[in-house]
Amino acid sequence: MPAAPRSRKPLPLSDSLARSLHLYAIAAAASGLGLASAQPCQAEVIYTPAHRFVGRDQKIGIDFNHDHRMDFVIREFPWNLIGYPGNVVEAVAEPKGGIERGKFAFAAQLSAGAQIGASDLFLQKSAYIASATYYGVYYGYVGSWSFSSSTGYLGVRFLIDGETHYGWARLQLHYNFETRQIDVLMTGYAYETQPNTLIRAGDTGQITEPEDKSPAEGPSEEKSENAPAANQESRQPATLGALAAGASGVPLWRPANTAPIQQ
């Protein structure tokens, strides 16, 4: 016959051990409550599909967070490269905004998946995306973007309530030999809602806004009245020295009236 199990009497804890266990329980509970009440904010990408075209002397505005304030403008206009007339496409940021930098101080053409964040170099206020003379892309093309590529991404930063956010715009560029202009099609854009958080080019996240089909605008009244024709000498010609100067030389070979557009 098996022996009956012995009854176990609880042993009293020493005062020091009981006090230590009590303090540990309080600390663990406080720590758990703190973690529960201070959940971290989740990064979130908001994507807007688009179908917007930019042709000769036209511009489009991009309102990334749809607060009815344009964060960027993309525009096409005439210019003069070392005495050869042509056209240029430029991205213009609102104050304290920026465009990710590529070679020759032009806007970078990013591939899908490329990182856009604080570790990247940004050009302030404005940056040329691409340019071409009337004599064709082969002789006149300067910049980071390739007309032969089907799609590229423009990396940007801008402010929302004084905090820095990062985003991208998806563009397709084509040189029209018949009209001698650079055609641009924007097919979408997105931004990261969490401030100071990187985004990857092409990331469309989980939230999609209605498609943006806003038409392009023509040149402003000021530009229409004051801007000379593309082949007039009053446009400031570019020089090889200015090109070699990189970012510091860009203002030297921009057309005379290329101040940031005020929306």
C-alpha cells in the first residue's frame, strides 16, 4: 500500500526577502502599465495614383498630404544651353522643402525601392530634372534622368506643421522631336505620415487616395508677359564652366525668370 503524501507547510519568508519580492512586483506592474499606455506611433505611407501630363510651358502642383497647399511644382519651360535653345523640366519646392540630388546638381532619378530619408542629399527650393536642346537628346541632354527609361522616381522632403516628411513622385519623361519639348507624365506620388521617417521609392503603403487627374496649368500671366521667346538672347546661356561648377554653378545657367513658383 503506497504511503500517504506528506502535507507541506508553508515556510515563512524572511522580512528582507518578502520586501524584495514586493518591490519587484510593484516595479514589474509599473513597467507593464507604461508599455501599455505608451504605444509607439506606426509609420504609414499614403499613396495617390495620378495621371497628369506636363507639356510645353506647363506646370502641375503636387499636394502630397491633400491639405490644399501645393508642396511641389513640376514645370517645363524654354532655356538656352551654351547658345543652343532647348527646354528644361524643373521641380520647385516650397520653402524649406527639397529635392533629392543627383549628378550635376540635377534631381536624382531613383529606382523602385531606393531609400529617401535624412541620410540623403537634397537640393533646396528647386532642381532641374532634365534638359535637352532643340538639336536632340544626344547632343543636348544633361542631368541624372534618362529619356530612355520608362519610369523614375523623384525623391522629396517637405514640411507638415513644421516637421519634415519624405515622399516620392513617379515620372515618365519623353523627348518629343516633333514639338521639340520634354513631355512629362506623373503617374502617382506618396509620402510618409510619420515625421523624419524614411520612405522607399514606389512604396504605396496601405492607404490609397482617389486618383489625381488635375489638368496642367499654362504659364502664369507674369511669365507670359515678361518671358522672352526661347531663341532670344535675353535668356542666360549656360557655359561649360558653369556646368563644371556643379551645384554652385546651377544659378548661372538658369533662365532669367526661374524664381520658385508661388502657389
